Amino acid sequence: MPEFRWVDTHCHLQHAAFDGDRAEVLERSLAQLDWLIVIGDSVASSEQGCAMAGPRVHATVGIHPHEAKHADAAALEAIETLARREGVCAIGEIGLDYHYDFSPRDEQRSAFAAQLDLAARLDMPIVIHCREAEEDLAALVESAPVRPRGVMHCFGGDAAFAERCLGWGLYISFAGNVTFSKAQRLRDAAAVVPVDRLLVETDSPYLAPQPLRGKRCEPPYVQYVGEAIARLKGISSETFAGHVKENALRALGLSTRA
Ligand SMILES: [Zn+2]
Ligand SMILES: [Zn+2]
């Protein structure tokens, strides 16, 4: 065991994949990590995340673009109420996903805009999900009355889009797919992000990194993502893990007691 610990800035321990052993996974995760953030993607998962929040477990609340067709006024009001709960650090994950198109694109855009507005009203950071929707997402971010702050999660764009996100002031988080052999484009994007703007995550239960690709992903696997980026940056894992923690504190306004 190394002397230092990683953090997982984005995981979905609420997911049904953990129904059989959620408490054990959380216990093992907290034994190996400093802290983690459980991410909401619907009203139900946001409620569940709030219930898991504690001294080393932070939560975010929000409606994922996949769920945008359910983001009616009542759902948005429920998210607003949850956002005021203790232990909630951000609105997310929110954004656009034109790869799966599980919700109509116009409903994705209006759910994203409504939650950008919510984050601005509550003065909270956001966690953004963007897949194959860079231009529409940029239009909404750039026309928002209050420029959002926070994290572009599971970065999937190219180096030019990474630079655009940096220009907006966002932090950029990489997940296990950055370790895949064919992911040179993601590594090229990570190369342009300064170490004081980088985060790492697992997006558990999805995207287990090499050498565990294909398994159910768990928060401690963030180590492999962190090690891959540290190698890319030519710094030690310990140094990079320290940067990630400081960056997450700044990006999401987390209390240092975490
Ligand atoms: Zn996502
Ligand atoms: Zn996610």
C-alpha cells in the first residue's frame, strides 16, 4: 500500500450494479481512498446519494441528459430541495448526450439550461456530462447569464475542446477510458490540461480502467487512472494525487475536513 491515497471525484454507488454489496464496496473504497463523490443522475439517485453523504462521502444532485425527458417542474424542484441538503457539493451530472439520445435533444437542452440556472441561483458548481454534443453544449455554456464553474467529467473530446473547457474556467476529469490502448486522442487531450486543472474519477460502475477493463468498476480503481495521467505528465503518482485533491477542493468548494 502506498503512503498516499487517491480520491474518486465521480462514482455512481447508487447504481443497481451495487445492489448486492453496496455497503461492502463503500467500506473498501473508504479504506483505500481519502474520500469520494457519489453523483446523482435522477431524482431517485440524487436522494440516494444524499442519504450516503457523510464526512468522507460527498454527493451531487442533478438530472442526467439520459433522464431529461423526466425533468419536469416537479423533478427540478425536487433537485433544488436536495441541493440545499448538507453534504451536497454540486449540481450534476447534467449536460448533453447525443451518442445515445435516450431523451429528445430539445428536452436535453432545456433540462441542462434549467439546471445551469439552478446552479447559478444557488451559487454552486456543476458536473457536466458531454458526449458528441460539444457545439450545442458550448452554445449553452457561453450564453448562460452566469458563467458556470465546476468540472467537465469523463472527458471525451479532443485537445481543442479541452482547451475550450479550460477557457471557460472548468476543471477536466478523466476516467478509465484514458487508459485504453486506442485512446490516444484522450491522452493527447490530457496532455494539454495543466496539472492544476486535472481531476480523475472512475465513473463506477462503468469504464473500469486497464488492467481491469470489462469488470464492474469500483472507486479504488481510480488509482489506475491517476497513475496513467501521472506517467503522461512525467510526475510521481504521489505528487499527482496531491494535485487532484487540491484541485477537487477548489473546483467543488469541498471542505478540507473531507
Ligand atoms: Zn457522465
Ligand atoms: Zn457519471
